[in-house]
Amino acid sequence: MPTDSDFGCDTEFLKLLTRRIDVDLTLAALELARDAYPDLDFADTLAWIEARAMELAPAAAHAVDDREILQELARCLGEVHGIRGDASAYDDPDASFLHRVVETGRGIPISLSILYMAVAERLGIELKGVSAPMHFLTRYESIDGPLFIDASDGGRIMTRGECLAWLGSLTGLPAEDLRATLRPAHSREVVLRMLNNLKALYSRQENWPAAWMVQHRLTVLQPASYAARRDLALISLRAERPGSAIDLLRSCLGCCPPDEKESLQRQLSRAVAGVAQWN
């Protein structure tokens, strides 16, 4: 079974495992990116973020209200530096990795939002992530009520009413169901969403070694989740880790729903045969 000792270099991820709230999302996102880029040096990305904050500081200081501050943030990142969404980004793992978003200018809503939050934080502007259905946003508490930023659309700013109407058109859900989803998301929710995005993408691409690394993290974050352990077992088998799959499948067979038992037993037989092949 995976343990927290597997992530000794990931300071922020380890905080999530102990339910701490003082998690630096920027660093946590870079820790996830390091799974795909083992030699990743965080310094370049952090320096880029710091440079954007310094670039924005004069305009932010002279802004007449909250909306103008957010408009300047969107102008700097979206217009000047070309940080925005791209439909093709959903099929590219790099669009989830913060350093590659900086390098290419393209990302998915959650990685773009984390970049917006990182620059805003260094300006003393508190943006919070919003894990809305089908689209990740950021939220700013203005004097007149919350404002929502869609980082994937060049930093478009919306009031609560505008955001509810737009999400309603996107999801087909009524405003009363969407309202609760606009609350600020905890760091743990954000990281889980990032990981689940990557898991879905790697699975579609049948990149099982990469999917295994993602599911490994998901399982450690959710140690009581049968579904997480089952998925790690199945992905382990596809990633040619039959030895790990055996222990996980045996564990799952002891508590699985009746309708999954036959399938898991077949996978266990495959894993045992896979181990025998290498002996």
C-alpha cells in the first residue's frame, strides 16, 4: 500500500495528508508537475510569478476599486502575457503543469486559476479557487459582493448573478443547485481535482505509468476510499506492476461490492500470472 513516506520531497503535498490548511497551492501544483518532469526546478516559475506581481504593482496601487484591480490582473496575464485557455489544452497533460502553462501560455481552467491566484497573492489580493461543476474559477470578496474570474477566458470578471447564469447555461443545472458550488474551495479539493483531471486524461491516452503516479497520490490522499484502492490496483496491473496489484486486489476483495467480486478475482488471476511470468 502507498504511504506518505513516498512523498518526502513534497512538502506541500505532505501537509495535505495531515489535513493542514497552510498549503501553498503554487508549490503543491509544481510538486505534481515534478512527477512528469523529475528535474523540474521551481525557481523559474516562481520568479516569473514574482515578476508579474512587480509589473502589476503600480497599476494595482492606483486602481479606483476592486473590479479595476482584477481587470489589471486579467490584462497583465491574459492580454500582455497571453495566458489563457485553449480547447486543445484538455488533451495535453502539460496544460495542467504550472511551469508549462507559463512557458506556453495555454492551460486548463484550474491551472490557469492557480497562476492567477499566485500572482494576486504576491500583490496582497486574496483570490480563492472555486471548484464549480465543469469549470474551475477564482473568487474575490469585493465590497459589493463576490466577483468571479474565468482565467481561461482572458480573465473575464462576473458577478454572482452573471456567474450563476453562465454556469447554468454550461451545465443545465438550476441556480439553486449551483449556488453552493461557488463557495471557496479548500486546498485539498483543488489538488484532488487536479489529480482527477490528470487521471482521466492519462487513462484516455492509456498512459498507465503516468496514471499510476497520479492514482498513487489519490490513494494516499484518500486512504479510506475503497474506490481509490481499487483503481490503484487496476492501474497497477496495466502499468506492469503486478506485484503491487496482487496485494491491493486481495485487500479490495475483502470489502468489495458483490457485483465487483468476479471482475476483481479475474484481475487478481492476471496479476498472479504476471508475477509468475517474471520468476
